[in-house]
Amino acid sequence: MKHTTLTLIMTAALLLCTAVATAQEHRRRPHGAFTTTTPMVHDPVMAYEDSTYYLFSTGMGIQQLTSRDRQSWTVSATPVMTVIPQWTHDSVPGFQQHVWAPDVIRWHGRWWLSYSCSTFGKNGSAIGLLSTRSLARQLWNDEGCIVTSREHRDQWNAIDPCFVVDEHDQPWLFWGSFWDGIQFCRLDTTMHLAAGEQPRTIARRHAPRDYSRAEENPTSKYAGVNAIEAPFVFRHDGWYYLFVSWDYCCRGSKSNYRVAVGRSRQVDGPYLDRDGHDMLQGGGTIVIEGDKQQYEAAGHCAVYHVDGQDVFLCHGYSVERKGAPVLVQRTIRWTADGWPELQ
């Protein structure tokens, strides 16, 4: 009960901080939309169409932002999902409208957007799917559910989806948060799980033998200590790079989120870190963490090749804004032996 109460207090405080700052920005423009160079976002992903960048992030119905230069962002007054499909409420007890951790990809002439339905610290969750021909139209079709997890049935959590298309034009989905870690499955041409596919674990925060020595989970009495989530897979120079977030988000200034990476020649792994350790057994090379000057912590990343360079996005818990989550953008420099370093 202490863990649950503390989590609710911290989450409410973080949402209040974000709401106050957003309300201050909101006054700058009529009709609800506003423009800012330091947008507050959680779990950002990006798409590009017709000279416009689109940013999607966690929020009521999924927050959406647009930009021409990736510096000045217009925050839309209208969420992606103006209506939440009834199936999400039927599938996930307690879920309402706060939609988490989307991902977006263009494949075979359509934009596909996946999203997470859940409640904090529990693994009764679902990943939903939307599609559209054009981002500018802002008209999305409900494509139903990709995958669900059930409490007391599954040792994984169906949130934090990431699409990846391999060199054979085969789509895959990676996802996961805590429990037994990051999962993946092959998709079919409708972007749902292919026939006969079963989730497989590809990365953990700790090897199972080390769980008893891991830090106690300060955010949930249900989720356990395998503090890994938010996978993102990026192809570069013949390698697949699996970025994951370690440790704890959503605690404002007390967050200790950070991003680690491993790589593989095959999309289905194994993914090894720079020292050759398998991510399935807790391996991972740190990419970014809090510097305690600008950011207390940073995590839930995405990586894109845009404007002739590879760009790394995540949210950072701002020191200046007392732990509120803000957009972080950094360019990647690849080392001689092929590992990402942020500029």
C-alpha cells in the first residue's frame, strides 16, 4: 500500500507540474494550440511528411506536435484520438484516456501508429493500432488490438511498442516493460501478430539469477525489479541497434531513467553490448543518463535518419523545470567500431 500511495502522489505531482507549465504556454495562442521551443513531452516519436515533422507522445488521446525545423514546435489542441475505442476499456480494466508511448512508421503506403493502454505498475495491458494515408489529414482508422497481456497469465507487459522493418521488408514489433523484459514478434501485412507467433524475450535489465540482488522497485509492488522498457530498434550499416530504457521513469526529479544499447546482425538477435554481453542477460552500453545539470534523468528514446544525419530523441526530466519531462534532441556520431555516441 505504501508503494501504491507514493506512486500516485508522485505521478499526480508530475502531471500537475506539466499541466501548470502547459497552461502558461497555452495563454500565448488562441484556440488551444501554442508554439514552444521546449515542448513538454513524454515518450516522443517522430515522423516526416511534406516538409513537416510530426511528434507524437504520451497524453490524453496521444499528444501531437508539428514543426518545420524541429526547433519551434506547435502543440495541437486536438489529440490524435478524439474517441477512445471501446475495446480498449473492455480489454484493460481501469484504462480511460491517458494513452502511453506511441510509435509511428510508414510502410506500404500507409502510416501505422501503435499505442499503449494500461494502468501504472500493472501488466493488464494492450497495444492498439491506428492507420492513415496522410498525417496532415489527421483522420486515423482504428485497426484494433495488436497484442494484449493479462495479469497472472503473462510474464510480460504489452506496452511501449516499436515497429521495425527488416532488410527483407518484413515488419516486426518489439515491446515490453518490467516483468520478463523486452519482447518481440513477427507481424503480418496488416501489422498484427503473424500466425503462430508467440512473444519471445530479447532483453532484460538483470539476468534472472541476479533479481534477488537488484534494487527494490520504488514505484510498484507488482512490476518487480527487472527495470527495463521502451525498446527502439534502428538499422545502421548492416547492424540492428536495440535501444532500451533502464531503471525508473515518472518520478520527476527522483527519476533515474537512462538509455542503454546493444546490437545484432539479425533483427531477432542476440543483441550484445560493446563488451560482448548479451542484453538477454542484463547487458547494455549506456548511451545517455542524467547529468544533474540539465536533466535529472533521460529515457524512452527514438532514433531517425533525418536531414542527412542520425537524430536521437528522448524525454529528459528537466532540472530547471523541477523534474518536468521535456524534449531532448541530439545528433549521433558513430565511432570507428560502430557504436553510437551523442553530440
